[in-house]
Amino acid sequence: MTNSVQNRRLLYVAFVAVLAFFGLGWRLVDLQYLNGDGERQRFAERSIRETVLPAWRGDIRDRNGSVLSTSVRQFEIGVDPLYIEPFGPHVAANIAGPLNLDVRELTQLLTNFRSTNAATGEVSVRRYVPLVKNAPREMWLAVEGAMRTNRLVANETALPKELRTKLRGIRRHGVRDEAQRDTRSYPNGGLAGQLLGFVADAPNPSGRDNYAVQVGVAGLEATFQKQLAGVPGVRRVARGEFTEEVITHLPPQDGANLVLTIDRRIQNVVERELNLAHTNLGAASVFAVVLDVNTFEVLGMATAPGFDPSDRSTYEPGRARSRSLVDEYEPGSVFKLIAVAGALQNGVIDLDTPIDCENGVMSVRGSRPLTDLHGGYGIIPVRTVVAKSSNIGTAKITRMMGHDEFYNYMRAFGMGLPTGVGLPEQDGSLRPRERLYPVEFTRLPIGYGLRVTQIQLAAAYAAIANGGVLMQPRLISRFEGRDGTILAGYPPTAVRRVVSPATARLMTEALMGVTADGGTASGAALEHFTVAGKTGTAHKFVNGQYDQRHYYSSFYGFFPASEPRVCIAVTVDEPDKTKAGHYGGKVAGPIFKAMAEEIAHHLNIQPDIVGEGDPVDPTVISGGRAATVPAGNPQEHSSAVESVSGLRISSR
């Protein structure tokens, strides 16, 4: 190839490059100065709209699937008027009815969507017109049905192919629904309100305002916010005059449904009886928990006065508390269970061991005398010490066992330790052994000098009821997907064996005497079921001293005593002494009885009193269904806690 030919080709390439450069420059001038408005309008007509796709917040349900808390979604219904042009009037006529809007006004909205700036002459296009905000789902379904089934144009087949294609798109995408907010609904009103808690609207973390985010503020709604809330998705759509293209679509991940161990009907019984007692006793508050003794599932738990999450005007911080979990208090004589059970387990006593109760007054070195509130007793057997709730007898039983052993049993039964029930809870207060003085071991066995929560002590009673195994109380049964798939389950969990089955049977027999004639809680006895339980009446510690006018009055019990199924703990805070007295057997015992009778009927528990006043023989008490506990030594499931207690259980 000659040099002249190569030079001509190089000149040609250079000439083309210069033309391209000047062409590009002219196009930039045209866009910037000459026809910029028109180009910007065409760009606007292919706008990108980004929408957050909110996740469904999961339900909270009871053990049988009854909905306790759910979400009702509200929508914003709107239209892209450019997208539906030239069929705006037809769309307006089609959806005005379902939207409850005037068809003429709606037609104006859907056809007058362009505006011109008088100063610059720039034309702007409104690409989205909201029609109804906070619309219920039923309204959206009616609009969607009208768009998809009704005829928009009288003779669609006569339209040009391009318009027929556009009309098909309008049917599918012409009217849009965007989730605006979810309203949390509580179908049962205030039922389990303190457990459920409530939600509040929070700023959308994405910074977009097309929907409100719900955040749990209290109770289960707050504790399990992450699991209930799910993860929102996003959709980005590019829209032209006749087209719509989905650029990005990340679907939301819906929240999980939370299934509780609560039984809605039992919860209703508990709340009703607590509310009646709160009124009739003139108490500051009344709270209770119901446990299945074989699984430690919480079947019911409430406080009166309560809180209705569906009526925020009832909210007060004190009324929204689950006092069974967070109130720490000196329990009084219901705590005697631990001292007597420990001594029975260690073999230092049996139910017939005589105890000298010193006629109601016992001197204590370095402290005021210890007295018996219910009268003076002389030498009585251990079973009567329990039935009559002798403070002196219990203190002497503890001394026979040894202070270190008693302390170990308090720890083994879970005092001063979290239960892991599934909601925020207090641990109670039990000081380290080395910080306790000998004189304090005359008060600790009778429920003074430490603080417990109701759920802790109820678990101790349930451990006796099921044959001697402490288990983890459970409020959470499982998490489910919206299709019912189990995402996570929480089976019964044994913590440790605290006493042998034989000891549990003996302790149950002693507790049966409390509800028998002559016991401190004969008013808690049931007509068709044997009951094992214990009363407690404790002075409240106020302003550095024990208040002689205000009490915590309690009854903790389980039934049927021959084969226990249910444990119920009831505590009355500051009963009015002028109404029904203040002793636990008088004020809390009848509440237990009222609850137990209905719960037994609901659970179809078979009576164990076979004739009028003819209970089963105490010697055949089974002590619960310990076979439901996982096989093996339960201590293996909780070595960390066992090492804290230092307890070693004998084979007796």
C-alpha cells in the first residue's frame, strides 16, 4: 500500500472525527439552551418511582391459635395520570363508586395533571395523584376488582393495537395501592394486655414516608420486636408514557407469628377473678400466675388493675407491669415450703417429727423474739407446723437441717436467679451466704430477709407438684411463619432435680393439711379436688421499717394433690383489713378456689374426691407426672446453675 493511500485514509478518519465532535457539541448546546424544557419533560415522563414494601407484623396468639394481637393494614390508593392517559375519564367513571368519590371531581384530578410555569414556560407533569388515604383493604379489593372485570371502553376491540395494549396495562397497573400504615388490633380488648404490651408508630428508617413503621414499646411486642416486625422490601419502577418496567423488586420478609403458652380462656378466668378481688378487697393490686406443673407452661398470668392496649387512655406505667415477673417482695410464710422440703430431703425430719414451738414465743439472741401469729403451740408434729404455719417450728426445722444446707436449697429452688420465662424479669434478692448472719436464719425460712418474684416461688411449688424437678417456666411456645411453618420451638426444659419423688410426696401431704379443716386456708379447699398449698402474710417494708398496716397476702397451691396438674399463685398487695381481713388464707385463698374450679372444668381434670368429703388416701399421692421430664439427671441440663447452689441430692 502506497503512502499516498494511507494519507488519504488518515485524512478521512480525521474529518469524520471532527464532524462527530461538532455534532456532539451542538447536541449539548441544544439540550442545555434550546430544547432543554422538552427534553426534561420527556425524561420526567419516564420517571423512576421507588416504593417501600412493608412487611406484615406477625400475630401474637394463644396456645390454641386464638389471635391476641394482629395488624390491620390501611392503604393509600392513587393513580399515575400520565400512565392512564387518554383513558382518565374512563378510569374515573370505573372507580369513583368503590372510592366513594364524585366522578366529576375525580375526572378533573385524572386529566388535569400538567402545569406550565408562567415565568419560564416549563411544563411539569404530576406522575402520582393520591386518591384515598388510610383506605381499608376491602376498599382496595373493590377498586382492584372493578379495574380488572369492568369494561373501561365501550368497544375496546375497535381501538388501535397500541391503545389496546396500553389498556391492558392500565387494567393491571393503572390504579395503585401502597401500604400506608398498619394499625395494631387487639381482638380481645384488654385480655393479656400487660403481657402483650403495645406498639407505636416510628419514623421510617429508610427516610421515605409512604408508610409508618410499628415498633413495640412494651411487653412481648417490644421484647420480640425483631421477630415480629420482619424486614421491609423495595420496588423501583421506571414508567414511560406507555410502558412500565420493574427495575428492582425485593419482596418483604414478613414477621413471624408468636405463639404463647397462654390459654385464652384460662387467662380470661384469671383476669376476671383478679378484677373482682381488686374491687372487693380494696387492694392496691392483685396478681396471679397459673402453671402447668408437668411442663411449667404459663397458662395464665395477670395483674389487677390491668391495662388495655386497645385503649391507650388506660395506660399507666404501674398498670402495664407484669407484677408476677417484676415485683420483688418478701413472701412471708409461703416460703416455708423450701425449709421443710429441704429438711425432709436431708432426712433430719419426717412429717411426724415433734417440734417444740414454745407456746408461741421463742427468744432469739441479738434480735427480737420470734412469734407465731396464729396462736401459741407446744410440741406438735411437722405436718402440723406446716398446717398451722408456725414460724417457730419452721425456724427450728431449719436449724436442725443446718444453715448452709438451707441456703443451698434456696439457691437450688431458684431464689435469686432468673427463671428465663420469656419476658424481662427481676431476679429477686438473696445475698451471698458469707454475708448472712446466724440470726437471719430465723427469718429467712419464714420469708423475710430476701425478696422473690411470684414466678420464682410458683416454680418452686410446681417442682414439688411434679415430683421434685424444677423446670424453666415458659411463656413462649414457638414462632411460626404465616403459612404455619414452625420456625423455632421451645420444648419443656428441666433445670435440676431439687428433691426426690418421695420427698415431693411427703411435702405434698403436708401442704394438704393447710386446706383441711383447722388449716390456715380451709377457704381454698375445692369440693371435688384435693388441694396442696400454703398461705403467706408478710408485712411490707416501707421507709426502712416493717409497716404494721400494709401486707402482702398470698396463697400458693396446686391440684389435684393426688396427681397434680395445675399450680396457681395468688398475691394480694395491701388488702383493706376492714373488708375481709389481711391473712393470706382469708383474702388470697378464695381467689385461688374460684380460679381453680373453672380451670379444672376447662381442662377436663378428673376429680380425685370420690365422694362427699372423701378425699383420696394421702399415701397414694403420685407427686405429679415426672415422666414428662426429659430422661436422665436434670442437673446435666443446668450445670452452671447447679454449681451455684452446691446442692447434692441424696437418693432418699
